[in-house]
Amino acid sequence: GAGLALGSAPSLRPALARAESSASPGADNPLLSEAYFPRFADVRPEHVVDAMEARLTAAATKLDHLEASIEATLAGGGAPDYDALAGALEAITESYEGPWTTVCHLKGVKDSPALREAHAAVQPKVVAFETRLSQSGAVYRGWKALKQDARTWAALTPARRRVAELEILGAELRGVGLSGTDKARFGEIQAELASLSTAFSNNLLDATKAFSRRLTRAEQVAGLPRTTLELMAASARQAGDESATAEAGPWVVTLDAPCLLPVLRHAQDASLRETVYRAYVTRASAESADPPERGAKESDNEPAINTILALRAERAKLLGFPSHAHVSLAEKMASLDGAKALLEDLRAKCFDRARAEHAELAAFAGRSPEDLRQWDVGFYAEKLKQERYAFDDEEVRPYLPLDAVFAGLWRTVERLFGVTAHEVSPAAVGAQTWDPEVRLFELRRGAEPIAYCFVDPFARSGEKRGGAWMSEVRGRSRFSAPKGQSVRLPAAHMVCNQSPPVKHADGSVTPSLMTIGEVRTLFHECGHALQHMLTRVDEGAVSGIRGVEWDAVEQPSQWMEYWMEQPATLQAMARHHATGEPIPSELVRKIRAAKNYRAASNMLRQLKFGLTDLALHEQPPPGSDAPGAPANVWETDVAVSLRTSVVPPLKEDRFLCGFSHIFAGGYAAGYFSYKWAELLSADGFAAFEEAGLDNEVELQKLGRRYAETVLGMGGSKPAAEVFKLFRGREPTADALLRHNDLLEKAVGSGVTAAAA
């Protein structure tokens, strides 16, 4: 790739592809491999049940031994040894989590009916064991005894104390204090919630896949960019129209983001925009006009949402909390009041500005604000942006082929942190990939490998879930170090859903040309991956992203987005895919000028998600007998929309049926974390602005300090302390407001993260 060293790595590389004896148990089951890299290509659905049952059985036996050992130590009046306790727990967790993480990853990127079935068969057993482990009274008492033994506690490093404190809090929030029927009920709830989360995801993936429209007339696709027409013709060829071309069609429209977004922004046919918009906001709901084969009722996520909310509320009551929101915030940087105060303060500053933006857009479209429909907003917003800034995304795409973007991304990482990234052949390091398009990078400090990163960039309709995410492959840890090594190196996945390369009917290929939004997403996910990969912490439980409060975990990802937008980054990175010409500086200026276009409207949309999430999880569950309970989730959705939407949602809008962040992800009563972390990332970037973005010496000095603190300390200290070590003070919202052109309305606002 452009600017990337492809080839074998230096001899300092650890022994990653540890050879397995052919006689070892389960040697033919790739999920039981002890190698550093999972054998992604070899895993089949039929391997899942056998491997997971073997690992869960072994983990249960190890837990029995550990509990007996702790009880014996406590009975003798002693406290467990930290290394013995933490090391044994990590060994237990790694033994089943390793293969299960691989299974869950493959389900997200290479889904199939057989894999779903295997996952569903094993998931209840995994949840049951995790519940048992997190509720182990012996383990909990062991950690408490360790903390209460003054001499032992004083001798522990701060990172090890943090491990103990998080283990104690985690056990308390996962029901260690429960007994009898309450404990049994807690276990049932955990199992049911895990199953519902998977069902929610399956319904959403199937609903997205179920919608398509075959278009045959040129006027139906008028206004669509060339790149989108090529993608739609490729979809048509996949669906059986072997001679489909971008010029002559036919074209197939889908709800995958690389098709959906350009249609809403560029299609001149308002009826096409309306069809696609209505299909998108009714996915996986009873309102859907294009449900999967099993029917709209059978793939409707509303019953799952109601049950999820009721079970989370019941679980909170069992733990002695008023609501799930209170449980969630117990492990966050913010308090519940602080999170609501930040969202409400930002909402108040945005709302009138967003209303003015909408009125301006309606005037531009020659309509009244009430007559500008939901599917018109993106279309006219794009037109107004083109008129105002003489800029549109499609003009930039030819300058952003994926390889050039990768080169620019890794150059930025090297400049700021002194770390280099080298693309390596998976086979050369004993790794496998799950798709031929997946790339593998080795990060090095000097000549020494420090981490690995798989990147899966492209949308794959029907088998890969939407969105973008980073997840762990392996965490840095001294306990899990291979023989002869002092520490196991971290490895990460970065998964995106951007436009794939287009293979034309004549056999030629246009590389993946990225929008500015897709480049921003790649930098965002890289920020997460860097916090995982550049960690300096050797305690596995708090290295990388582990142990970082959820409302601080988006800080490095959003901070990396700022670097993508810098003229120096864009000018060094953007090269025309056909001619190699650098991006014109005038186009960079336009990108910068358009950065805050409709900033208030965009922020208000995120605030709606955050406020809806907190409302759903703080109030009594919908339809329950409790005082203040709404009749249904849509009542709450509409109530929040009145305060956060300048265009009211359609009556049949069922966006919540696709809100997987909170119903099938880790963001329940935590979506506010994006805004909380944005406050931290904006203030963190402001340190670089204050030093001077053209002052290379100061930038490198600050970059190294950011790497040592925010990226390097992982969860080994509370996030508030880590931020203060980098910034020298507590965070404030001034930079967030300034970066969004909202500061003039914030005089005396006094919004600080510390106040919450």
C-alpha cells in the first residue's frame, strides 16, 4: 500500500504462532488453539459448541479450585496473594473469553444461519458462567481481605489497587450480595438479556438485508454520484443482472450506509428518497413495508425493547438501585445528575440555533419550515452546502483512496506518538483473516513490535452488521505472556462499513474511494485501537481500554478526529487515485470552512439519542403499573423529540427498533458518553491548539505526553486523574462549545466535567 512497508517483521517479534502438538486435545478444533492469533479462517459453526463447552467446563473446575484456596487462606486469618488471585482470575477468564470473543467477532462480520444457531446454543452457558464468576462470594471476600490488610495493600502498585477496587465494585453491581431466590432471578435476567440482545441484532441485520429496490430508468437515479451508481450496479450484478453498468443500469438500492446516505443526500427523485427514508426508520418494526421473510410481526424489535427495559429495571431493584440509569452511572466518570445537566445545557445552547438552521434550509428550498419533510433535509442541506462552500463530498472522494488514507493515518500516529505501523502478510506472522479484504498491521516502537491491528474496512451486505467498531483480539498482560516473554502484546480489530472497491463489467477496478465521513470514522476507530495498543500497563484487567470508565472511552477516538481535519494531515494524505495529484489547497480550505455547517442540528441529533436513552432507563418501564410509567416507548421517544427535534419524527418512525447501541451494545444509559467524552477530547485537543498546531517540537512533546497518559495508562487510574495528568487541570466545556461555534452563547455557563 501507499507509504506502507509490506513484508516480514524483524526478528524481535515474539513467538506468536506458537506451534501446537498434533496430539493436544482438540487440536483439530481451531477455537481451542493456544496460538496468539485466532484461527479466523478455520473456524466453522460446528466447532463452536464443542470448544465452548470444553472451555467452560475447564473454567468452572479452575474456579472451584480458586474458591477453595481463597476460603482456606481466609480461614487461616490471611489475605490472598495479589498475583495468585489476579493471575488465576485472568487465566479463568481468558480460557473461555478467548474463543467466545472470536465467535462473537465472526458473528458480527461473517454471519450465517449456522453460526447464529451455534452462538444461540452456547450463549446462555457463557452468561451463566459469567454470572457465577462475577457473583463468587469467595473471590469477592478475597479481594476485600486484600484491601483490608493494610500492609499488603500499601505494598501494591496503584494499578494493582485499581484492579482490586474495580473487581469489588463490579461484583457488587453484578449481584454478589444476593442470595436465594434473588440470586437465581438475577441469573435468569442476565441470560434473558443476553438472548434478547442477540435477537435484536439478528432482527436488525435481517431487516436491513430484506430491503432492496431494482431501478431501471435513468430518471430514478438522477443526481446520484458516479461512485454510488457504480456501487448500485455492482449490487445489481450480485443479484443476477450480470450486464448491469453504472451508466445504463439496472441499479439496486439497499439500506447499507454507502448506498443509503448518498441517496438521501443526492437523489433528485423525492419519491425514492421518501421510500428509502421510510424503510430505514421502520427497520425491524411492525411498521416495516419490507420485512424479512418471516414477517414484520416476527421480526419486530418492539417486544424485545419492552422486555429489555423491564428486565433492566428489575435487575436494578434487586441490586438496591432506583433504576438502571443509576446502576450504569455507578461505574462512570459522571453522576446521573451531571450527565443530564451536560446534555440539557448543550440542548439549550443548540436548539434555537438548530431551528434557525432549519428555517434557513426551508427558505433555500422555497418551502415553509413545516413543509420541508424528513427525506428532504439531507438533500437540500447538501445543495445549500454546495452553494455556500462550493464543496461536496463527491468532489473529495477521488483524492481519498483507502491506501492513501491508511498512509496518512499511520503518518499521523508516527508524528504524534513516535510509533510506526507496517502492513504485514498475515501468513508471515502466523495469523489468519476472515475475509480476503482484511488487512493486518504491526505497530513498532523503534524496531520492536508492540501491537497488532486487523482492519476490515468494507460493507458486506447480509453478513456484516452495520456501523463501525473497535474490539479486542488480545489484551496486553504479564500473566498471559508467552513462554520466554515478559508480557503478551495487545492486538485489536478495527471494523468499518465503507464503500468497497468496484469491479466493473469490463474487469477493471476502481479502488475504495472514501468520503470525508468515512475517513473520520477510520480515524475515530483508530483512536480506540491506539488506547488498546499503546498501553504501558501490564496488569491485564486494567490495560488498554479495560477498566476505562465508559464515558471516557470515546475520548481518544474523538480526539483523533481532530487530527484528520487538520490541513497538514489532509494535504499530506489526499492524492488523486488516478493521477497521484495532491488535493488542491482550495478544496482543503472548503472542507475546513464547511466543518461546522449545521453544527447545532448535528449536535441536537446526538443529544436526542442521549436524552432518550437516559429517559428510557431512569423512568419506570413502559406499560408497567409504577407511577410515572409511560404507556409505551414511543411516548418517551416523542416527548424527548419535542425538546430535541426541529422536524418532528414521522408518526410511524420506529428508530428505537434499530438503536442497537443501547439495546444490543454497551451503551444502555450510557449514550451520553459520546458527548461527555467529546468534552474531554475537545479540551484535550485545545492543549495542542494552545501550543500552536504548527509548532512541531511542542506538538511532538504533547503527543508523547498524551501517549503516556490518556493512551498509555488504560484503566490503571480513574479517567479524571488521567486527564488531569495530561492537561494539568480538570476539563471544561469551553473548547467543545468553541469548536461547535456555540461559545458566544455560553458566557458564564460554568459547565465543567468536574462539577458533575
